[in-house]
Amino acid sequence: MTAESWLGDIPLSDLQIKHFAVWRDERLVKVKPNTVMRELRILRVLLDWARDERGAELQDNPEEIDK
């Protein structure tokens, strides 16, 4: 998933919706849409946790990407 992807190299404070959109499109070439949706939900929860519990500064969260 993201640990093996270029997405994992981007600092949390620099992540933007456009990064998630590119990552999503790349993943859709390799896996089924349901897998990508599940992975986006996992990312959303992790980023919410990083923001709420760890005080991470985030520009965007992938919550908009799957709507």
C-alpha cells in the first residue's frame, strides 16, 4: 500500500488532495476499486489520528477523494 509507494515519502504537512488522487489512480491500475476505497478509509483514519492525537499539521485528508 502506501509504505511501498512514493506517497509515504511526502511529509504529513505537505500532503494534499492531489497526492491522494494521483495515488488512487495509480492503485486502480493494480487493484480493484473496493480495495482502493478500503485503503483510503484506512488512510483517513490514520491521518485523523495523527492530527487529533499527535497534533500533526495536515493540509488535507483523503475524505474528499472518495465522494
